Amino acid sequence: MKQIRLLTLVVSFCLAFLSVFQTSNLSAETLRMMIWEGYFPAEYRTQFQDLVKKKYGVDLKLEVSFVTDPDQFYDLLRKKSLDIITPSHNLLKDERYNFIKKGILLPINLDNVPNYKDLAPGLKNVEYIREDGKLYAMPFANGPYGLAYNTNLVKEPPTSWNALLDPKYAGKYTLVEDYSEVNIYIAALMAGIRNDQLDSYQEVNTPQVNAILKKLRQNTGGYWNGVDKASDLKGKLLATSWGFSFSDLASQGEVWKFADPKEGSPWWVDNFALSWTLADKPQLKEIAEELINYVIGPQFQLNNVVNYLSAAPVNLKTPLTAQQKAEFRLDDDEETFLKRRILWPILTKRMRNGYALMWKNAEK
């Protein structure tokens, strides 16, 4: 009996030693990420670290910070302080940054991103993520700057952005404050400006649009900044929203949904992109591409993008309900995709400043 116990102790010691020996022989790497909050929650980071340990024999550390202003992407990339960022589609070729032309982003090796083949057709070959035939960013999630309504209090979904001008909603809706250009877009749509004219200051800066902006300012019940939170929308009737707060609101007993305004909705596409800091680190770059493949995988897209963020997925194989499939219409070709979704235009500095001034003047 004593011999059996002794043998058991010896085996346990050897296994423990082997475990420590194997761990000590793992190489260590660090990936520094700046992303929008909620894009890569802690539980998934742990799963990915386990995947990297098994596949690459690397003990991976993830340094994750959350962006609050898109300027942070550019400033920190120039300082070589980041390896991965999550810019929106309209920022990649914005003249303020020119991420691709300045060489501070690296092209993605699609051999390391097999899930790319299942990307929605309308997101695969778009101009804003490509240069000289190379792909510099991977679509991750997309959605509207949408007109949201509280189903607990609003039984019939509004059919037009002009609902925000209805006196019955005065003081009972909220708008984003620090993305003033999207409020210009919805005011322009309310005034009948065409989708393809949203990047024309001359077409948008009209007395009608400015009057609508002033009315929106007068009637709003508050503002939110960056990302809408449950506390920003709770108790309101309507809101402009990314939809990120919907799951928290539902847990608090308020079910919010997006309306489908007849004018259409301004649309964003967020992407994962790789920093030039990985240029001389081939293994770490491959691990970063593994991460991109992970987050555009069908299960992650369902669990995090659809169910948690309330955003539209990018992967055709995301296991959706029939209702979700009808809503997201991932199989739209590029032309149809862009007709249904009004992508934020890439603005010049002059246009951006002009729109900011319109928003400021509406406050007066």
C-alpha cells in the first residue's frame, strides 16, 4: 500500500515538473490592441490565448485598451505603440490619417485567414480596404447609426427619421454628441438630400437642413458620447444608436429595436487592421492574423457581434435565425449592399469642419 502511495506521489511530481518545464519553454509574445469596447471581451481573449498556446507554443499576452477618439489610432500607431486597431471604413483613407499610403498598416496575408472566404460579398472587395490589390483591413462588424425605439413604450415603429420632429417625442429621445457629422447626415436625409450627396457641403448646407438640425437640438432629451450605454437610452422613447446598448437594456427589462426609416440609415463598417510594428515580427504577425480569423469566425460573430453587440455579422456562415437572415441579408452583392446601407462618406478636412460648424450653430 505504501509503495502504491509512493508511486502515486512520484508520478504526480513528474507530471507537475513536466508541466512547469513545458510552460517555461513556451516563448512569450505580447499583442497590443486598441479596439472599441466590447469587440473582444475577456472570456474570448482567454480562449484565444489557449488556442495560440496549443497551435504556436506561445504564451501570448494581450494588452487591450479601448478607443474613445479615432485620433488615438493614428497617434499611437505613429509612435509604434499598437499592433492591432479597429478603424471604421471611412477612416482608412481619410486625408487626416492616410493609414495605408503612409505605410503604417500592413497588408493581411489571407492564407492565415481562411474564414475570409465566407465573408459577405458586399464586404469583400470594397475600395476603402484595398490598395494595389492588397487587403489592409478585415471587416468585423457593421450596422447603422440607427433610429431606435423602445418597444415597451412605442408600439408602432417609426417609419421615418422625421419622427424626431414629432412634438410627442420632444424631450424623449437622445442623440450622439461627438459624432456630429452623422447627425448632419440624418438631417440631410430628412430634408430629401440624396444619399450620394452627403459628402457635398454645398448640397447639405441648406436652410432646410439647418432648420432641422436646430429643431433636433431643441427637442432632444440628452446626448451620449462615443458608444451608447443602457443608461443613455433607458426610459426614453426614441434614440439614435449603434445598438451596442440593446443587450444591457433587455437585461433591465427594456427591449429596444431599430426602426427601418424610409430614407435609409447612415452605415458604418468596423475593421481589424495590423500595424507596421509587426513588419519584422513574422510569427507575431501570423498570430495577429489568427486573431482576425478568430473574430470573423461564425461562432464568435454570432455570440459577440450579433447577440452581444446587436450589430450585423460579416460571415455568411454565422448561424442565424430565419428572421435574422432576412434582417441582415448577408448575401447581398456589393451593389445591393451599398444601396440598402448608406456608408458614411470619406470627408475632406474642409467638409468635416463645415459640418462641425453646422452642428455648433444649430445649438445657438
